[in-house]
Amino acid sequence: MEPLEKIALKLGHRKQEFFHFFKHYDATLSHLRSEKISFLEIGIGGSKDPKDGGHSLKIWSEYFSKASLYALDLYYKDLKLNSRIKIFQGSQIDKKVLDNIHNVSGDFDIIIDDGSHKNSHQIETFKILFPKLKSGGYYFIEDVQTSYYLSDGGDGFYLNNKKTAINFFKTMIDRIHQVEHENPYSKPDYYSKNITEIIFVPNLIIIKKNENKSKSHILINNQKPIKGQSLLTLRKILKILKYNFHYIRSKIYYLIDYFKI
């Protein structure tokens, strides 16, 4: 089978920043090429021109020869594409629009966000669509360099700005390690239960959805067990006091971070 880059060149695709992603897409998705998958791409290209865009969809439809492909663009598109491709119009953060696509497609195997690249959109779209991704599926966010562009809601000055997409997805690193948090107040959320891999490469984030079955070999219920029986009651009390101190400390730090924004 031809690699993604060769297919793109054959079809006349010249978007250089997309070529940077090819090796990562090939490495991650090549095992699905002959499968009957459901694929969603957000952002078709061509801006407001109804006859322009869809170049990457042509590439993906050849790469995934048996896939059902769905696409969403903010603008109306009237493109002559493969019969396996269905195009929808609407905003990528409109839950009704995304639910409507999902009602037609069912759960997705692959989702690629190549839409507005605005930080708030990348985050909100993920929150809506990730639950609609199949277990074993992949979610890609392209062009995340906008996390550093002020015009897109990014911040190249205060790099801990919690409103940027990159910082939002950095929290997934902590979430997939939730069982290793020495913190009795830490509780698993949907993401910590359903993400097993997150990969950051320049301008691209890759997330693998699967049941996270990891267990700690050190902690029990997010606490380090007390060894030995000597002064056990006192040591239990001291441990509770220690955890409460760190809990309060963390809340103060969260408050400081909030006001930094």
C-alpha cells in the first residue's frame, strides 16, 4: 500500500505543514487502512468558496479504502468527492451539529480536528466529541502551535495559561496517571478512565482512547501504606494531617494560578 505522503503527492497536495504530520499518521493508523472504519475530519479548507477545499478528504478516502468519511466545515461546500464522503455544515463547537453528525455516523474510529485552530474551539470540540470516539480509536488535534498565538486565544508569554489547548491537554498526562497520585482526595474522571496514550509532537497532539486499566504497585487507594505496627495510631493521624496540609496547599496554588490569568 502507498504511504500517505505518496498518495498526497499523487493527488497534487502541496500543503507543507500537512506533510510534517504524515509519518505520525502512518505510524498510528496504517493498521486500519483496510478496515471499515468511521472517520471524521473537522475543517475542509477552501474558506468561503463552496467549490474549494476537500483536498485532505481525497487523500484520506484513498488511504482508507473502505472507510465511511464524514466532514464538517463552517461554510457550505459543494464538492464532487467520493461517494463514501458526507459533508456537513456548521460550527465545530455547536453540540447540536456534532450530535447530528454522530446520529448519522455512529461512534468514530478516527477524529481529526483541523478546524478553526482557536484554543477554545479545540478544547470544546474535544469535550463534545471524545465520548463519541470508539474504544481503540484515535483523536488528533492539528496546528496546536496556536496555543502560543495571542490572536487565537493562545499565550506565548505565560506558558502555564490554563486557557490554551496545549495546557488543557497537558492535564491528560496527570489524568492517565491518576492511580499514582498520592492524594486520597484524587478521584478518576472520564478522561483518566478512557485515555491510555497521549503523544505530543510539534504542532500535533495524538490521543488514544481505551479503557485505562493501569494499577499502582505502590499506592493503595491513592495512599502509601504504613509499614510496621510501631506507633501505628499516631502515624495514621500524622499521615492524615500531612495529606490535609498538602490538600490545602494545592488549593492555594490553584487560586494563585487562577488569578495569574
